[in-house]
Amino acid sequence: MKNKKIEQLDKLQIKNRITVLAGPTAVGKGSISEQIRKLDKKAFVSVSYTNRKLRPGEVNGVHYNSISENEFQKLVDEGEILEWAKVHNQYYYGTPLDPVIKAVKDGKKVLLEIDLQGARSIRRLLPHARFIFLAPPNFDTLVERQKIRSTEDFDEQLRRLETAKVEMQSEGEFDYVVINDKLEDAVKEVEHLMGLK
Ligand code: 5GP
């Protein structure tokens, strides 16, 4: 059953649409949302809950809200999460509901940087949202970017690339496809689609 708050959120956002940015692992979604968070005062980039350990350079409360699996489950049970998913069959990630409602009410342009499962949930829950798929110029680029990042061990990298192969086939489900060849161009395109510039 749809949470009442989510129903209201969908009505609220008809004029000022929420944007979903999805796409395979290491394609650069994080870099794009980081730029938008820093540069655009009119944007609200949602900070997800996760039980994955933070990477070096990630700041709790800025890039993710780091919590335990039990805490995560409690928030889901209490209806505090807009959407959530177990990503790469491993960790839980979820979008906090209240901050998104507040941002929409404040007239901010909301960006949700989430995985494909999350994008599909949002399509069902908030059909008025705007959906962007961020694609790499080609699959080899993705493999290279994943290797360069090298914050994950080898098994984790393989798991992520397996998910990426499946995710790459979902492009057609999105309203827009942005190719992340040069980061600054991709940022501009996403800003434009969000109605920021
Ligand atoms: P990472 O561990 O690389 O930060 O994120 C792994 C995947 O989880 C990425 O595809 C990222 O977009 C996705 N993700 C991050 N936050 C959320 C969220 O709140 N919900 C969902 N469904 N996916 C998320």
C-alpha cells in the first residue's frame, strides 16, 4: 500500500518535478551529484541511508547517512523511507522521505541518485518524476573507471560489473539518456534537464 505521505509528495511535485539519476556502477553518478550539490543552491541532492561502510573521503551526513542494518530495517518499517533497495546483492540503500518532502515544499529541485531498482520504485510511486539514465560512452570505459576507483576488492568489482551489464539494458525505461564522456558537459546536461539552468 502506498504511504499517504508519498501520495501527497507526488501531488506536490507535479509542478516542480523530482529528478531521478540512475545508471550503472562507476559511470559517474556520484561525481555529477557532488558537483550539483556544491554548485547549485536551488538543488537538493538527497542523502541516502546505507549500511555500507563509508569510503575514504565520504563524509557521514553529506554523502551518505551511515547506519546499521537493524536501524535501516526500523526506518523502513516506520515508513520513513521513500524507496530502498539491496544493491549488488549486498548492502541496503534508501532515500529518506521527510527531507525530500521538505525540499519540494521549499521549491528546491530535488535529485535522487539511486540504482535501477530504486528508479523503478520511484516510477511506480511518483509517476510525475523525471528519469535520467547516465550512460558511459561504452562498456570498456566503465570497466576502466571501476578499476581506477579501486576502492572495492576484486570480487566486489566483479559483482558491480555484473550488475552494470544488466543495468545497461534498461536505458529504454528512462525519459532521457545522458552520456558521461566529459564530466562538465554531463553536469550541464543534467542541470538543464532538472530545470536548474
Ligand atoms: P555506492 O556503494 O557505489 O555508493 O552505490 C551503489 C549503488 O547504490 C549506486 O548505483 C547508487 O546510485 C545506489 N544508491 C545510492 N543511494 C541509493 C538509494 O537511496 N536508493 C537506491 N535504490 N539506490 C541507491
